[in-house]
Amino acid sequence: MLSSKYQILVAFIFISTQLLGQIDSNSIESDISLFVLGIAQDAGYPQIGCRKTCCQKVLSGERKPQKVCSLGILDENENRFWIVEASPNLVEQWAFMESLNEQKPDAAGIFISHAHIGHYTGLMYLGREAMGAQKIPVHCMPRMFNFLEQNGPWSQLVTLDNIKLDSLQFDIPRKVSPSLQLTPISVPHRDEFSETAGFIISGPNKQALFIPDIDKWEKWDRSIVSMIKEVDIAFLDGTFYENGELPNRDMSEIPHPFIEESLSLFSELSKEDRSKVHFIHFNHTNEAMFDTSEASNKITKEGYSLAREGMEFRL
């Protein structure tokens, strides 16, 4: 017969094993961090040629410039980083990622959603006239791959081995480290030169959805409401707050879901799911870019969030 001390030890080991098996994986510290590197629409803030109050406030010092929409992902264990979107502010955004620790993490690649100016033109800084990079992986969809490979000056980046193109496929994950993978998903947008992708960014514990550009939610073959429920964080197109924001432009030519439309569509979401939503990719006319605005107050009062440069999320 087992001694009482041995019986107690066996029982302790059994109970400990059962408890360990029940630990929520979300309680385990992740080595993957996601950062908001910019929040403005492709042309940035202030926008060239804008003489309106919105941009003149930067010149007067009342407001600060905002970088173009981009995310950064750091794998602390691998000491490498990835950038989602090669924006015109890539120089500063790259420097920020390198500054995250004393060991200066290495650039491991760039993911590009589509061929509009705020999403790929930062690649120019990797070329002969600037960094002279060596085979930086650029992950993109097939049409985007061909666009970069066949059109100058981007084709020179390929010829000189400044970048190494990697063709993605919709709904097929690209695993870039043991703890990180990105899955491109197709979204309807103005696809003049390339298809348009959103990304599901998956760490060991959480998932983030990144859709900075889409024409309208109702044009999508997926339910954005269901997608929000399935992920932990959702960075969504917040380009315009309301219709008529550009009084001298036909806004049907630059379709985006107005934030007011999104708020109506998302109204069925629970308080928890609403808190996942972070609007991003703000046009220079969109007052939601600024915390003290009436638009921002309305959005946050209803339980949603607004992306701000420097935000960090553990995945």
C-alpha cells in the first residue's frame, strides 16, 4: 500500500497537471506585438494643396501632422519586424520599429494590400538612391506582384535585388515566424492596377483584422459584423465620417463606407465586440482623426475606438 505522503504527492501532481491543462492561452505572455505606425489616408495630413481650416491648423501649430496608415509587427523572440503597407512615411515608421529595443530588430519583410499611393510608394526608399536594401521580402497579391515587377521605377528594385517579391494567395496564410502568420483576404475596392487585400494577422493568442480600404461593406462577399466577432482587434476603413465631406468632389468616385454608415451597421454588436473596432485611414477632412472633435466623441461614446499612432497590442 502507498504511504500517505506518497499518495499526497501523486494527488498533487495529478491536480497540478489538470489545472495546467485548463490555463487559458490568452493568459500566456505573447512575444508578438502589433503597433499602429500611421492613421491618415494615402495623401497624409496635412494634404497637399489644402487651404481649408483642417490642414491650416497644422501650419498654425494647433495640430500635429499625421503619418499615413500602416501597422508594424515585432517578434521579440526572433528580434525581427514586419511592416504592413509601405507608406510614404516608411522612413520614420521603419526607424520606429528599429528603435523598439537596444538590439535593433531586423526588417523581415513588408506586406502590401494594393497599388494606391499610400500603400506601396514607400518602397522607393529601399532603392539605389536611398537605403540600397538587400532582398527585403515584399509580400503581395499576384497583380500587385506583376505591377511592381513590370513597371518602373519599382522594377529596378527587383532587378537590383533591393526587394524580393513573394506572391500571396487569398485565404492562404503566410507563416513568417513560429508565432506569426498573415492571411490575405479579398475586399472590393478600386482595383485599377492591382487587386486589394485585407489581412488577418494571427499571433499565438489573438487575431487582428486590417481592412484600411473597401468600397462599401455591402459589396463584400463576407459579413463584416461576423468578422468582427471572430477576431480580437479590427482596424477598419474610417476614411470619411459622413457623406458630403468633400463638397467639390463626387464622392461616389472614391467610395468608402462612411463611419456613420458603419456605426449603423455595427449597432447590433455587443459592448465587447464594439470595443474591438478601431477606425483607421482617416482623410484630412475627417475630424475623427482628432480626440477632441465631436465626431470622435460620438464614436467613442457608442463604444468604438479610434486608431492612434503608437498604439500597441499584444497578439
